[in-house]
Amino acid sequence: QDRSVTGKVTAEDGSILPGVNITVKGTTRGTTTNVQGEYTVMASQGSALIFSFIGFESKEVKIGSESVLNVSLKSDVSQLQEVVVTALGQEKKRNELVYAAQQVTAEQMTQARGGNVMNALSGKVAGLDIKASNTMGGSTSTIIRGYKSITGNNQALYVIDGVPISNANNNTSDQQRGRAGTDYGNAASDINPDNIASVNVLKGAAATALYGSRAANGVIMITTKQGRKNSFDVTVNTGVTWGTINKNTFVKYQDQYGAGYDGAITSTGAAQPKAFYTGDLGSGTGDIALFDADASFGAKFDPSRMVYQWDAIDPFSPNFGKMTPWTAAQNGPDKFYETGVNSNQSVTITGGAENSTFKLGYTRNDEKGVLPNSKLGKNLLSFSASYDLTKKLKVSANVNYSQITGLGRYGTGYQGKNPNQQFRQWFQTNVDILEQKEAYFRNEQNVTWNWASPTDAFADNGPIYSENPYYSRYKNYSNDSRDNVFGYTQLNYKLASWVDFTGRFAYNGTNDMQEERIAANSADPSEYSRYNRSFNETNLDLYLNFHKSFASNFNLSGLLGTNMRRSKEVSIRASTNGGLVVPNLFSLSNSASPVEPPTEFYKRIAVDGIYGQASLGYKGLANVEFTARQDKSTTLPTSSNTYFYPSIGGNFVFSELAQLRNNWLTLGKFSINYAEVGNDAPWGSVYDVYDKPTAIGSIPYFSLPNTKNNSNLKSERTKNLEFSLETAFLEDRLGLNFTYYKSRTLDQILPVSVSTATGYGFKYVNSGEVENKGIEIAAYVTPIKTEDFSWTMNVNFSRNRNKVISLYGEGENRVKNVVIASLQASVSLNAAEGEPFGVLKGTNFVYHEGTGEKIVKSNGIYQASASANEIIGNPNPDWIGGISNNLKYKNLALSFLIDIRQGGDLFSLDQWYGEGTGLYPETAGLNELGNDKRSLVADGGGVLWPGVQADGTPNTVRAENYDGNTHSAFGYSSGAPRALYVYDGSYVKLRELALTYALPQAVVNKLQAFKSIDVSLIGRNLFIFHKNMKYSDPEDGLGSGLSNGAGGYQSGAYPAVRSYGFNVKFRF
Amino acid sequence: CVDSLDDYNIDEKKASSVPAVTLFSSAQKEFTDAIVTPNVNENNFRLYMQQWTTTTYLDEPRYNMTARLIPLNLWSSIYKDVLSDLNEAKKIISEDAILTPAVKTNQLAQVEIMEVMAWSVLVNTFGNVPYSEALDADNSLPKYDDAKTIYDDLLTRLSGALSNIDASAGGFGDGDLFYSGNVAQWKKLGNSLMLKLALVIADSDEAKAKSLVAAAAPNVFTSNADNAAFPYISSPPNYNPVSANLNSLFTSRQDFIPTSVLIDYMNELSDPRRAEFFTTVNGEYKGGEYGFTNTYSAFSHISDKIIDPTLEGIVMDYAEVEFMLAEAVERGFITGDAAMHYEKGVTASITYWGGSAEDASAYLAQPGVAYETAGANYKEKIGMQIWLAYFNRGWDSWLTWRRLDYPQIKAPVVTGLDLKLPVRLIYPHNEPNLNGDNYAVAAQAMGGDLATNKLWWDKF
């Protein structure tokens, strides 16, 4: 006899649970709870009700005589039942996934409070390669499973609550290629870390196919915190960290020889007449330091020798017109770096009523960088709300606003605005940086150490190459702002118990403004330039989401939808021309010569997609899933603008097999999938246009552009195959996930570099096949778990092997190498057939056939290969990994993360120039005979490079090393093979350390207002256990630039910054 | 939907079609820039000819071509910025159905003259270069053609262009930045170019050189008013590239000074052009030591006149034409008075730089300058004076030096280095990467890709 049973379903904490599935056991009858968490179902006494809900353990309750049955569900924390947010915000249980995905929790993201969400992912996910730059707010490269596109974008797509957001890098292309520029960072760094509930990294194409083209490089899915019904919660975080440079990642200087190129001696051993200028700067005729020489291959220091130094020209200096002892600087450029301060305050309020939820968050972040006159301010606001209009109709909205203002962002690459150009490459070891500081602050003039003239008076003199670095920081500064709005409105309507409709309109708009200056009396003519960009993207998604159980053992779910994406980017970049009229008035109208026409862009992209997904599950034992998507993009030629791509995957949860159900195996799952993802072309790569340089007076002229477009482009495609095995043992105390993948990217749309004999520097082609294959291992273990003490360790390991299978052209016209970036010192990053992506090419050592040793020429310098195009390095790491440990004793928790990168080569322009100019300790001191390396070889000096002579006998010829032009044993001036300056980029870093003390509940309760108070001591990048680059941080490289963050190159590298501080978290 | 949004992929801020003349103007500007610039990254011929030297950085005066991308930058300027625009202009002109036929013919002939001029720089700098398969975006791997074959074709093309030019019809109008549309001047420029190109092969193909010189000589430049020059203006980016690299308005660098090799010679002859070329130091003209570091303040600098942003950029001038006529007489290619041509050349150079005719005749009266006594042979006499006349024209000076072998400059002697004067530029460093097989064939055909391998016409 059926009768009506009613009741309310709640979570353990008492909050109501709407949408819980209730089925009468053994029948197909069932219902779901309403928004009040209430249900009514017809069932007979003695039968059972099964309550199931995502994120909670299912519960079976026998019906007795009662007519009201209230049920409380336990939240499910096991791996197997863990809810994972997948493409388009769908929630799935882990055992339903047919692909590898790795989740990072909010706690893991914020424990060390770095401020940048992207950097906080480093070392936490297998297969995710994060490369942070050491600049304040600088760009971070996010690469998942290796480089797929040869010249295009390789950065992962960031998706927040199901909606893709812009992660644009608006730095100049020069900056992105490692040349001069300012690093303004990329937009994903504006994501508020305190707003994050979880991050899920979708690595393979099967996981990301529903996002369409842009997800080909993987997706970082961020789920933000949401309010819960009938709750109220306030969290306040307040914290400060301080940052100082890690001196192990900065230059050390030789302290024996000062300014000059020509050395102190001549080839005969006589004193070098040009070791000093001679003149009278005030105290009689005497030696004048070689101000204009930006090298330290000059006269030997001698405290008894009195010399006019750079301050003798400065009338405001106590040393004006005076000679001072010729000694090495007391204070080196490491003292230029200050202590950074990062203060972070945030409040998050979440809550909900019977049928509504809301969240309000505000974060204020103030950062003062380690360079003088640098700061970054962030205001991050977020609001979201949902309301159940009826039992079937729910509306929700979410808006996030971020405002970033930067001052004095760091100059990068080879330019005066990067102080490391002088510190690492072109410097005089006699220059005391604190004296430079005093000189600047006396009257804010450009009192450089690098005067153009040894005799001209202060008023007529100025820097020849290098500014006083303080002048450069305080006068030639940049400022910028970025306003970003992101949000959506969404409507869900339950059409039937098994199908709901979702409509969502999302908007992401950004306004960027960047201003740069060069003040009067700088080495370069004064200049003002500005860049304005506005970008917006809208996404309209309409989809049906269905799930239905049938035949009691089968579960069918899926979705069917359409996406319309529209984006528009308008930008303008302009600068003054030929100097400024009124000094230090920074406006375009103050240009000395007519302003050149600004560079304008007006880029619009439209993509329409339709997609579908179907998953069929059997008893929680096995699942199969199909997806298909078709996109139509305006960036492709109209005739071939449509592309379709499918995926198929399946899994088998063998731990659900009856015969394997036992105590030790908690989870065992095997998945396999195959997926394809199509991709469109970059905007503006189809039709040809002309460049219009500045007119010559009234005569205009046009020119063919550097890149030849292609009206026959077709879509590109990535094919991906993945196997994964997930296991958990002993009630989840131990787990091991293993994934193997192989992806091939075909028909890549590339602007390939071509011989300029073709009339162009680049041309767009469909070409290239790049293969990435690798393994990922994520393991965890909880060796100790007692009432009071627990210890959990997570280990990630990934190894990617990357290979350029083919480029383009056929037969005789087959192209075997594409230059990705042409770098200073005639070194290049390349895609070469049969080689890993990004190989470094340049002159190599020549090895002796018999002995295999490097050949040293008759002048004692390594012989360089005749060809400048030998492979001299592979920037891809052999493997990357992370080990994190979480130890808990009562209220005390300690966590630390060790981040490891093995291999990955870099060419250091810093060493190439800086050793050539005699800055580094290696270039001076004693040789193996105990004699001064800067003495003549004839006198027992010089440098002995290990190797063999042309005949194979061990090298005994020491190289001359007494001047910085031709008789140098090091760097650019020695003409050594570039391979000598290629370094292994491995590192082992203590990335994060956090010690958190949760105030005992008894104490908190006495304080009344609080639910909990946690006090943490935190540190980031505290220690580098191992690295092979002596004077720099191997992680600092090209940011997220056009060269795809491929790295492989350092120029003016910034030292790593250690940060440490505290955070207090209050919950009300 | 997407299909109705065709215009989304159009670059609305750039032109999709342009008048041919604007491409011609662009090619004139880019060609002049490439030839005139002293930037160490692209054009070091003033150094190679020991007219200038550097103060601090010695790679370039010591003939290092790989520390920077020098060969690539020159190569790319000519191919990508000059020839490709000319090629495009030619296409547009040929397809223009409305243009008056005579004007069309003239425009095509002028494009042809510019092209020949640009190609001749490439082929006389590198030797074998991509030619027949070049400038085709569909062919990423153009083969290198034999330098002599290219050169013969250039001479044929130039003859053809010259016979097509009709001075009574119009040309490019104001967009012709050399001559403001004066077509008759192009005839003179074309013939002067023919004279120059023909003399290059005087040692290797005397008969051909002779007939071409004889045909061209009557129609060459007759005064400085005929000079082909680009009218630079005061502001970047259309200012004289010399000013960009030397003028304190635009740079704080102090890289270049004149050499003692040149200044000592000019001092010996009390050359009136010194005041126009150099500044003085303590009332003297003093040059730096070639190939070694020099203290900037201790030596004469390049004059304000030469580093003026508005100084015109000379592509071909009257003085060189007269010197070449003198040579042609000496070689027996034409009849006439070699001394007279020589004197006209010297005079044209002095008056161009601001000296008077009297200055010139006083100068010419000195035994060291007078044609009779200036040197052992015509190569020395002409070679030395054309070297001075080419003071601000490094590439042309280098070309002529390779022909005449005067002045007899020597590579700097540096212990531990074996420096040799370059007689060609090596190929761009990235050609082996981008066009490897063809590069290898070309390098082998030239006896190796070396700066010391002489070009086919360089017999002495």
C-alpha cells in the first residue's frame, strides 16, 4: 500500500539541500527536493528510499510507519565521490570522468599568499609548467603538457565559473621576444585569490573539447566561492609580506680591476697608456677614470692611487674636483634592490536565505617592489547572487571588477630601463651604488658614472650609455592601469525532472593604459609614449543539460548547446618624436617633431559554435562519453571557416567490481580517451594590407608589410590520446594517479620566418606537426594519521617529450627549420624538424674526433663551429615536479612545497656580455698557476680552458686575458662559441612555506564574535637548494611572450625575490 | 551569424590597395637609407674603407660580421624593403588600365632603373644571390643564381629601360623623391648607373664593358644639379640616418670618428673639404687609429654638416661620374681627356661640399693632386681622389676600391688576430637555417662563404 512520505533533507551542518535525488529502491519512481529541501514521495512501508546528491554520500533509509522522514546527508570527501567541475561548469563525480584532471583547493592556492593566482599553481599540478618572472606584477607563463603551437599562443585558457576570460599579454612584441620593453604582466594575475573555491586543471583535449578552439592548450578552471542557502559567513584576511632579493641569484663582481676596456698592460707587458685619461678636474693634473668605458677591464685597483672618479664632475658632490682612491666599490648593485612590501587585506561575505544566496568580496593589495619607485595597487571586487524564482526557475548573476594601477613597472630585456643591463653586462666595479644613490638624491640630476666626456663640465656632460640607475627609476618611470570587468547573468530552468535549460550571457571587458617616459638628460632623447587598449568579449551560451537513469543500472547524461562569442579589441599606441620641447612635460603635444601616426588596431572576432556531449554510465562501474563541437570562425577564409571536432572516452572503475571490493583498494579506475580540437587563425592573417610609414613631408608612401598573409588558410587541429590510471588505497591514505598522453598538432597556422629574399620576413602557412607525449604522476600518502598528528605528502611529476615532426613545404621545397625568435649574439630559438620545440642555435664547440674533448684554438680560446646554426641547447625541461608536505599537530599546521625543474637550457646574454666586460669573479683573480689571470701569458698569466689542442693533446695554451677587446678569455670579446654561455636551467626551490596556528576553539568562543582565527607565518621562494646558473635565477626568462615563454634566454635577468610575512584569517 | 560577418577579418586601419607611386617613393627612401646609414648593425663600409673608425667597440672595424646581424640587415633592406615594393609597384602599374601608355612606360622604366640599382648592390656585396626565384612569397626556398648571370641580365634590363624612357612624357610626379617627376633626369641617372655598372666588369669582360660605357657616356650627369639624392627632412623617421647615429639630438653615443689614415692624407694635401667633413681639435684635424680604441674627445669628429638630419642622401653624384669617365678614357673605352674629367670630378666634389671653384683649382695645382703627378697610374690617381669624394658614401667607396685597389689600406695588425680586408659580405647568418640547401650550393660555388673570397669581376 503506497502512502505519501514527506520530509526535509539537510546537510550535516543543518543547511537545506535542494535538488537531492530520491528514488524508491527497486523502482523507477522518484523525486527531488525542492528549494526548501523538502520532498514528497509515494512509497510503501518496508520499502527503502535512496537519497543521493552530488558531493554527499548516498543514504538508504527504510520506511517504517512514520509519514515524515527527515534525512541528514554526510558530505562525501572520498576521492571516488569527489565532485569535479568540468567544462561549462558541469559538476561530475570523479568516477565519471573519462580523462585526467587535477584539482587544487582554495587552501592550497592561498596558503603562501603570493598575490598572483598563476604563480600559486606552480609545483602543484602534474603536467603544468608555470614560469614566473621576477618582475613586480610581471607576466607568468602557464603551459600544460608542453608547447603545441610553433609560433602561436601556447598559454592555457583561464575559465572562471564556466566562462573564459582574457589572459592577454599586452606587452610590446619586443618585450615578448626578450628585447627591450616593460613587463606589465598578463590579465589572469588580476584574479582574486581569496575569491577562489577551487581550481581544476583540465589537461587533455578530451577534457577541454567543449570550450572549443581556445582550449587546445588546456584549461585552468576556476570555481569561485558561492554563498550557501541559510547561512552567513564572513572571512577577513589581513597579511603583510616582505621581499628581498636572493643574492645567490645576482651578480658577484671581481674586486681587483676597474673601469676600462684596454686593460692595464699592453701586449709587451708595459703599462697601458689608456688605462686612465689624464687631465685636471680641479686638484691638478692627474688620472681620470675612463668614465665612458662601460667595462671593468681597466687599471688594477690600488688604494694609494688617487684618481678623479665620476663624482669629481658633480659640483654638488663632496668629491667635486677631487681625486679619490682607486678601489673596488664598497657597495655593489645588490644594494640597489630594496625591501619589497606586500600588504593584502580582504573580506569575503557569503550567505543565503531560504531561496537565495549571495557573496560579496573585496580585496585590497598594495605591493611595493624591490626596485626603487615601484608599486602596484589592486582593488578587487566581486559580487554574486542567485535567486530561485520558482521551483523550476533560478536566476543568478556574478560580477567581478578589478582595478590595477602600476607605477614604475620593471623594464626588461636589453635596455637602459632595465638596471640589470648595466649591473649584469656593462658596468664598472669601482662604482659604489650607494654613492650613486646619494648623488641622485642630492638634487635629482642624472649624475651618472658613465659620463660621455672626461672633461666636460657637469652642465654640458651627460651619460653616454648608462644612466644613474636611480635617475632612471625615478625619472624614466612608467605607469599603467588596467580595469577589468567580468561577469555573467544566468538563468536555469528545469524543463523536466531530467532536463534543464541554461542560458548565460557573459561579458569580459578590459581597459588598459600604459605610459612610458624618458626624461631630459637621459642617454636617449626624451620621449613620452602611451598605449590605450580596450577589449571586450561576450559569450552567449544556451544549453540543455540532461541526466536520466534507466533500466536501474544505466545513467545517461549530457548536454546540447550553442555558443556565440564576439570579441573586439581597439588599441592605439603613440609616442612623441625627436624629443620633447618643454623638458619633462610628458604629453604627445609636447613632441619636438611631428608625432608619427599612431599604431592603431581594430580587431573583431566572431565564433559560433554548437556542441553536444553524451555520457552513459553503468552502475558506477563504467562510463563512456562522446563530445562533438563545430565552430565557425571569422578569422578563417569564408570558404573554409567551419571545423568540426569530436572526442570519445571511456573508463572502467574496477574497484567497484564485486570481487575487488575489499579493505585495501579504495579506488581503482582506468580511463582512455581520444579527442581532437580544431583551432582558427589569428585575426588578420588572411587578407593582405599595406604598411604606411610616416610621410616624408607631404609625400605619403606605402610599403608591403613584413608578413605575407594567406587567403587559403584552413583550421588547425590537435589530436590527443590519453590513458590514465587512478588508484587509492587503504581508505585513501595512499593514492597514485598515472597518465600517459600523446598529442599531435597538425596544420598549424604559423607566420613562419622565411628568407627575406622572398620579399617578406614571414608568411602565414598551414604547416607543421608537433608531437608532445609524456607521463604524469600524482601521488599522495598520509603516513601518519592520529587524533593529534597527521602528515600528508603530495608528489607531482611530469615529463613531456616534445618533437617537431615536420614544418611545411614538400619535396625539394621542404622547410626544415623555422626561427621562432632571433636573439642578440646571433643566437636563435627554432622549430627544427626532428628536434624538440624551441632548440637554441648558435656557434657550438668543436669536438676532437679522437678524444671527444672540446678543441681549443692556438690562442687558447675554444674553437667555434664554422656554422652559426648548430644546436646548442634545448630549453624544454627533462621533467618538472613538486613535493608538498602538510603536517598537522593539534592546532598547528605546517606546509611546505618544493618545486623542481630538471633540465631546460638557457643562453645567458648577461654572462656573454658581462664576462666579456670583465665584471664577474671568473674574469680576474688567480689562474691555475697561482698567477694573476690578467697578467700576460708570457708572464704566467692568462686563463687555461680545459680541452684539447687540434691534435688531441691536452690543452696547455692559456688564453690572454688582459683587455676587454681582443685579449679576453671570456664572453663576447673572446669570440668563444655561444655554447659556452648556455646553462642548464635546473632548480630545486623551496617555493612555499606556511606555519598556521588555529586559535583553540575555547579561546575563540570567548572572543564571541569569531568562529575561528588562524594565524600564519608564510614564505615564498625562501630558498634555492640547487641550481646550475651561478649568478641568476634560471626561472627568470621571457615571461608569457610571443616566444611562448619557451625560455631559453636571459637578458638583464632579475634576481629572485624571497618573501616572508604573516597572515591572519578571521571567520565571523 | 559568422557568415554575415565577412568584414570582421578585414584590417580596417590599413590600406588594402595603394597607388603604385607610393611604393616607388618607399623604395627610394629605403634604398637610400640602406646605402647611407652608418649604423653598425647594417652598414659598416665607411669603416671597411678606413674613412671612419670607432671609439670603443672594435668588432666592426675588425671585420666581425657575426657579432651583429650586419649581412642580414643589408640583405633584408634591399630585398624586403626595396625590391619587394618595386616589384609590387610594377604589378600595379602594369595592371592599371587607365594610365597613359607613355607614362606607364616611363614609370615601368624608372622602376626598372631602381631595381637594377638595388640588385647591383646585392650582387656586388654578396656575389651569388637569389634572383630568378626571388620575391615570390610562394617559394620559401629560392635558389641562388650565379652572380655573373644576374649581372648580365641587369645590364640588359638597364639598356632596355633606357631605350624605353621618353623624356617628353610624365613619370611619377612628386612621388619621385629623387627628381620630383623629371623624367629626363632619370635618363641621365640610368646612363650614369650604366657607366658605373659597366666599369665594374671592365677587368672581367672588357669588350662588353667598353660598348656599354661608350653608349652611356654621352648621356650621363653633367653637374651636381643632376645628383640623385633623397631629400631627408628634419624629423624622425625621415631624417638622414647619419644624424640618427651621430647627432646628439638623437643619440648620446659617441661611436665614430674619422681615421688618421684619411685625415693624415687630407692634411698632407691641405684638402679644403676637411672643414666640411670634420671638426677640429685644438685647431687641428686629427684622426683616430683605425681598429683600436680611441678617446672621443681627443680627435676630430664628423662635421655638423654631415650629421645634420636634413643632409640629403646621395645615391649617385656628378663627381663620381666624372672620375669614372676619366677611368673610361684611361681604359680606352671612350675618347677624351682623362685629366679634364678627373679635374671636373675633384671640382664637383669640392663645390658640392661648399668649397669654391678657386679652392678646387688651388687644390688641383698641388703636385699631390694634379693628375699628371698624383700617382703612379690612373688607378692610384683616380682611386685616391674618389675615396675622398666618397667620404660619406661607404658602400660606393668599397665597390670602387675593390675595382681600383686604391687606396692601399691595410687591415689593422692585432696580436692574436689575423685580420683581412673584406672583399664581400658573408651571407646572412640565418640563410643556412631558412634556405639551407640553396645556401650550401651557393657557398660552394663561391669557394666558400667567406668575406675574403673575391667576387667574379674582382680580378686584381
